[in-house]
Amino acid sequence: MKTENNPYYVEYYFATKKLDRELARLVTSGARMDGLLNINKKDFFKIKFEVPTPVEQSLISTILQKLDQTITLHEEKKRQLERLKSALLQKMFAYKSGYPAIRFEGFSDEWEQCKVKDIFKITRGKVLAATETSEEKSDISPFPVYSSQTKNNGLMGYYNANFPGFYNSSHTADRFSASRISFMHDFPEMRGSQL
């Protein structure tokens, strides 16, 4: 690397995959068949790519490095939040004793035990044909439609109408099994196939 060129710029340039086709043409399998790919040094140094001035290289590298650092911080924050959520899911719901391990201040009553049928209204919902839905979510078709199909996690498409009344949960099942329950908190129950 010539001293006036920024090594991070070159690293990011290779990350764009702009040179992948050229590199693939030059790659040969290792003689030991160890799975490693080799490029002849002479051929590698003949590869051409665009290089701006050192100042612009530095600016490009700096912004991409800052983005990488921010992404890393957000990924760590996400991991921490996921761990916190997992812990709260274990501690904030009542055990058989009727009391959770962690409570909000001011709450001490025993939790009431009830049956699912007492807290959910279960209905068949509206049946939609796949042709009535859009494959992409948009401002025009923002409402998801789920069916008992197995592809795409049951998501059949998106619908363009809002039906009055919202349900706390929805249950997707086929005629033979009810192996998965999905909860939808802010969309009306809509089904694309017979239950």
C-alpha cells in the first residue's frame, strides 16, 4: 500500500464487492485441496479500481468507520435489551402461587386465575382470497393477512381495508393441527383460508 493511500478506503472498496467478478476470474483452488482459494500475487496487483484523492479517501473511510462503530453499539444495545426482556418475561408473570417475582410499586394483590375462553373472543374472521391481497406492505395495503399456509410464516399478503374492532389475539390453524398460535395486537383478525 502506497503511503498516500488510505488502507481503510481500500478495505471498504473491497467490501463493496465491485471487484468480485475480477477476483473470481483470478481465483484458483489451493494445491493441498484444503478449501483455501489462492490468487497469484502478480495477477492480484494488476487489478484496477478507482481511487480518489487521499483527502477524499480519508473522508469516505471516516464516515464508514463511524457507521460501523454505531452499528456495533446498537447491536450490543439490542443484545442487552433482548436479555432484559427475556429476564422480565420470566419474572413479571405470576407463578402457580399467584404472585410474580417482580412487581410494579403499589401492586400486591394475588393474580386472578381464569380460562382462555374468559378473556378472548374467538371468531372465524373474514375469508379473503389471495388475489384480494397485495404481496407488499404499503400505505394503500398496510394490513397483514394470515392463513394456515406454512410459507412466509403464514403471511399471505396485505389488505387495503381497515375493519372496525380489534382483537387481542389471533390463532392460525389448519383442519388437522393447531401447532402454532400467533398474537396480533393492533390488527383485526383476518383469515385467508378455512379453519
